[in-house]
Amino acid sequence: MKKYIRIIATLALALVLGASNLQARDMIQIKGSDTLINLVQKLSEVYMEKNPGKYIAVTGGGSGTGIAALMNSQCDIADASRNMKPKEISRATSLGITPKRVVIAMDGLSVIVNGKNSVTKLTMDEIGKIFRGEVTNWSDIGGDNIPITLYGRQSNSGTFVFFRDVVLKGDYSARMKRMNGNSQIVEAVRHDKSGIGYVGVGYVKEATDLNVVSVAAHAGADYASPLNAEEVKSGKYPIARPLNQYINGTPTEAVRDFLLFEISSEGQEIVENAGFFPIPKEYEDLNKKSIGI
Amino acid sequence: MKIKEKLIHGLFLFNGLLVVFILIGIFSLLVFTAIPAFKEINIKEFLFSSNWNPTSYVKETYGIGAMLVSTIMVTAGALLLAVPIGIGAAAYLSDVASPKIREIVKPIIEILAGIPSVVIGFLGIVFVGPVISKTFGLPNGLNAVNGSILLGVMALPTIISLSEDALSSVSKTYSDASLALGATRWQTVIKVKIPAALSGVIAACMLGMGRAIGETMTVLMATGCAPAMPRSYLDSVRTMTSTIAIELGEVPYYTTHYYALFAVGLVLFIMTFCVNMTSDIILHKYQGKRV
Amino acid sequence: MNKKMITEQLGFWTLRLCVGLVGLILLLILFDIVSKGIGTISWRFLTQPPKNGMTEGGIFPAIVGTFFVTILTAVLAVPLGMGCAIYLNEYADDNIFTRIIRMSIRNLSGVPSIVYGLFGVVLFVQMMRIGTCLLASGLTLGLMTLPWTITASEEALKNVPQSYRDGALALGATKWQAIKTNVLPYSISGMLTGTILGLARAAGETAPILFTGAAFFLPFLPKSLFEQFMALPYHLYIMATQHHAIETVRPIAYATALVLIVLICSMNMFAVVLRYKLRKRKKE
């Protein structure tokens, strides 16, 4: 008995000591948005395959999580599916962090309903009313007589904040179910005739049993679909947003190299394959300035 | 020799003190990180308001009323399921089952106790959820019932094994006397053994309750997490534990929101502490009586 | 058959139903996970990192991560826990002070895991500036396991008859000699059983590592204690809720759950076997 214990204890100690070289590898820490996470995960997977010896750790948790981690100096790159709020920027500055923004893709935030739902066109105003909880039955907006079930994200999500600030301009109904990730919303709405939700366009390209709602900026305006790349790029689709990464000050060589890969044509191809849209021209200068080309 | 002896004694003393220090540290750190929250939050509003929206578009609010109710609802639901089944199973094991069956059933309960909460939560999404949505004709099965069922399953092993311990340790003279007076075995179980072991059984249920209150991953995954005050068991609920799990990641350190989350943690800590303490006291009183 | 007998039979069948229900629940859980997870398990699944947007490949880094973090947990919780139990049971006097300590330890073993997560964030990640990494997670889990190991070890020590100690002391042995030769050999398997059960529980925990070190995607093994890691329970959480196509990766999620359960069950089994051996020896 004693012998076993001694052997086990020695083994455990050896393992820990073996793993305890104090210097962690030079690893790029990326943290943040769940909308971006699967895209960034793919980007870093390809990048690491091409560059052996480079290490990237990707963690999710939401845009708020990423931005908080950047402020707390716990990551090198913060994924954010929204822009940093002025309050956050001033807080970061007071902590000695200079956040710089790089846009790596465009997203047409999609409003989705069940495939059996007859409502496929909504105005921004109607969507706002639905999610604020002011309209609670589909019949009020031309659908069948069923109560609306709301599916949204949790407050740490950039999508949650962006959608609230741009579409709702108020608080979400407290009855909205708060799902852990975009794909959980997709799955729920697919199975729920009364459901409505919002997710990044990358999550709905291949989904079935779903209708992606066409949205008009205001009553009387043309309806546009987030699935149409041109309408998203031109800004005709009203809930399009840039997907950002924030870094602190001048990036290190390793971070810079990865960022350059992301905005390269190869990186942008991955972006399109993931269902998002490539970086529009207007952000190219910003990117160059932030990365320091 | 004496020096060595003293050294060893000192070593263990140091060890003991270290542990005590760590454990006190946990509590005090929690308290001290929670206190600053109340500089900006009215404590009355914190406890009784049901609006929790620290990142609101309009006005930040910190009221844990709705989550408190959600936690209590889910826990009560879990106990409603787990207590009768648990006590029944415990009574069966201690008084009806043959030793052979006991040897088979005990590992089953141990395996059940060992299934991680995240696996149970996963089953809540893929298995229990769809069943609930079909049974009740609901659009979605992520709600308080789902959470209650899962937590009930998780509380079962605790309740069964501790109740069984309590039932088995009832002195044999009790049941012998009862049987000798002509009572059936069933009457003996119900009218003599369970009442005799009642304090132990209650303590077991309290511990199961403590486990249900503090469970995080399961409720995070399976209850839908809507922050509104629940109207019924078929509503989505967000408990205190899932609120912490959702928001701790997003919060910038040293802000009111951050401190408020620790205050929620403190409330949770106090709740479970009271439950465990009560169970502890009941158990000791009962043990004292037996001796 | 009189009325009493019928009531008795009815009553016993109700009790049997209760146990049957418990068995059925476990069977259902295991059946669902095994039947849907076994198809994905292969040697490649167990030995390769996730690939192609985590829709293919395996879970090797997560298995290793869980293994490492459990060992770290053990390194902290086992010696400290056993030492503390030995102190409390063998050296300390039974007074108000030790009674309060015992009571608080018992109560701390019921504190929710998310509260330990909160504690880990403040103490290790921030105050000690360790950052989110393997070490921070291991320490957090270690603290959570500590009360369990202490309680279990003390239980085992209590089961050693006082006469064993008295015998050694009467023969002129010192206190430590008495503990070493007459107490520890009879309690060590009991102490280990409880400890391993505690570690198995820690290995399956998600809440404490959520904010202290677990990573979403990290396709290589941790080389230092200051790196992040993938862990099985967290991987399952991601696969169930956050992956971009949760329905396509369901088989992977099921297989991950299966691996996690097998891992934890075998740890538990090991503990049970230990206990069984101990019982047998006691009888001899």
C-alpha cells in the first residue's frame, strides 16, 4: 500500500515539476465575442497550421468579457461585435490601456423566425417593439394568433448590446430568454413556431427551417436581407455592423503578424467561408493606422 | 528524539492553522469584495427589487428579488421530486432490500452522484427540454420545471445515502419492540423507524437542498435564463448562480457591477451556510440523543 | 390476505418503485449518452486536437488539461487536507476552538462551486496576479476540495480504535511513532478513498474554472502552469451551447460527455475498490 502511495505521489510531483517551467510560451491570448469566436478560432487554426511555433489561445465569453479582459491586461486581442462605449474607453485610459480598433469583418445581424412563420418582413420599429415587449402577439404584426417567444443573448454579448443600442433604443423585455450562444438561439427558433431571435449572419447561412427576416430602416423604406452581400456592404441593410478586434497600443510582433494575416486576402477568404462579409473599404485606413503599417 | 517529535507536532499545527486561515480568508475576501457594492446600491432595493439590469440602456438597477425567487422555486421543485423518492429509496435499502440487492443499488447511487453537473445540464438541453416542451405544449423546454427535474436528480444521491445512514443507525431494539407488539414490517418502517430517524432524514434533505441551491452549470444551461420575475413553473428563470456565471466574465474589475456580483455570491454563501448549519445542528442533536 | 398485509405489500412496492425510479434515471442518462456518444469515440478522437472549426478531430488537449488540473488540485488538497485531519484528530484537544473549526470545515464543504470561482478570481487571478491559467484553476479547485478531503480523512482516522494508539504509547512510543505505525496504516486507504471521491468531483466541475483558466480553443498541450488549458467539462459546455453549429457537433458533445463520465466513474470505481479492500482487511 505504502509503496503505491509513494509511487503515485512521486509521479504526481514529477508531472507538476515537469510542467512548471515558469516561462509560459509566447502565446497570443484572444478573448471575447461569441459571434466572432468561431471565426477567430478558424483563423487561428489555419494560422497556426501555417506557422508552426506560433501559439494562440482563443476564449469566448462575450464582447464585454473580452473588453474587460483587455482592460484588466488579461488578453492581447479582445474580440468585440460592437464598438467600445465611451465609458469603457475612458475607464481603459485610466487603467493605462490605449485600446486600438481593427475591423476584421462585416456582419449583417439577422433577425430570425421559424420557417413556418408567415411574417418575413419587419421594420426596425416593429422589431424594437417586439423585443421591448410592447408587441406580444404575432397577430399584431400580420402573423398568426400566437404569443411571441423572444430569444436573445446574455448581457455579456456584444450582439445583445449592439442590437439594443441600434434597434431597441431601450431595454429588452425581461421575459426574453437569454441563451448562452448564437447557435442556441438558432436551434431554439428552428423548433419554436412562435420564436424570434437575433444572431450573426454567419450562423444562419446553412440553417434550415428558418426564415431570415428582411428589414426596412423605417416604414415605407425598402426591405433588405442580410443574406445579400451587396445590401449589407452598401448599408441598405440597416443592422449591419463591423466586427472588431481591440488591441492595447502598438501591437507586439506576434500580434501584428496575426492581425496582418486576418486582414490579408487569405484571411478574408476564411471570413467569407464562415458566413460573414469582408472588410469594407472605409475601414482599411483605420486598420492600417491601428496595426501600424 | 524530542526535537523531532516537537517538529512534527509543529508541522501539523502549522498545517491546521494554514487550513483555518485559508477558510477564514475565503469568507472575509468575499465579504470585503461585496461590501463596496452597498456604497452605491441601497440595500433594501438590492434585496427586494426584482429588476436586475446592471448594463441597462436606460438605468442600471441591482435588485436580486427575481433571482432569489427563481432560486427558491427551482430548489423547491427539486426537493418536491427528490425528497419522497429519496426517502422511499432509503427506506427500501435499509429495511426491505436483501443485502445482495443493497450491494447492487449502492454503486448505482454512487455513480449517479458522480455524474458532473455539466453533463446533467447537457441532458437538460438535449433530452429533458424537448420532452417538457412536448408534454406541456410549450414552444421551448428551457424553464423552471426543467431545472427542478435536473436538480432533483442531482440531490437524490445525497438524500438517499444520508437518509439510509440515519435509518440504519436506528437502534434495532426499536424495530424489535415494534414487531414484537404485532406491528407489520411496513408499520414498523413508517411509524417507528422513520420517526426515530427523522432528524437524520431532515438533515439529509437539507444537505440535498444546499446542493440544489448552489448548483450552477445545470441551471445555467437548462432554465432559459430570462431575468423576469417568474409567473409559473413553465417560465424561464435565472437563478443567482447562473447570474454570477453569466456576468462575472463581462464585468470590468472594481466597478459597482463587479462588487454587486460578489454581493450576490455572499447572499448565496449565507443561504447555503444557513442550510448546512441547520442540518449540522439537527444531526448533532440527534447523535447526542442516541448516545 | 388481510388488510394489513395488503397495505404492507402496497407500501413495499411503493418503496421498490422509488428505487426502481432512481435506477431508471441512471439507466436513462447512461443509455442516452453511451448510445449517442460511443459511435464517435475512436483512437483518433482520444488522441487528436479539435480540427476544422472544432467540427472534426478529437478532444486530446481537453483530456490532458483535465488530467493536469486534477493533479494540481490533488497536490494542494491532499497533503494539506490529510495533515489538517491528522492535526485535528490526533494532536488537537477537543475544545470549543476545534469544534468551531470542524463545524466550519463541514459547512464549507457545502459552499457552492461558483462561490469558489468568485474567490479564485479575486485571490489568484487578481490579487496574486497569476492571471487566468492552469495554476489559478488548480488552486481554486484545490481549495474547493480541501474541506472534503479533511472531512473524509478525519472520518477514516476516527475509525481507528483508540486502543491502537494507547497500545503503542504504553510501549513507550512517541506520539508520532504511534501515529506512524499504528494509526496511519489502518486509516490510509480510508483517507485515500474519500480523497479520490473528492478529486473525481473536482475533475467534473466547470463553474470554478470558467473564469480562472479554461480556454475555448487551444489545440496544443499546456507546457507551463501559467498557460491556459482546455478542460473536458468546459469543452462539453461549449459544444452544447456556444459552438457555431451545435446541432452538427452533437455527436462530439455526446462523446465528450461519455469520456468525462468514464473518467470520473473510473476514479470513483478505484476509490470503491480501495474501500472494499480495506473492509476485507479489517475483517481478517
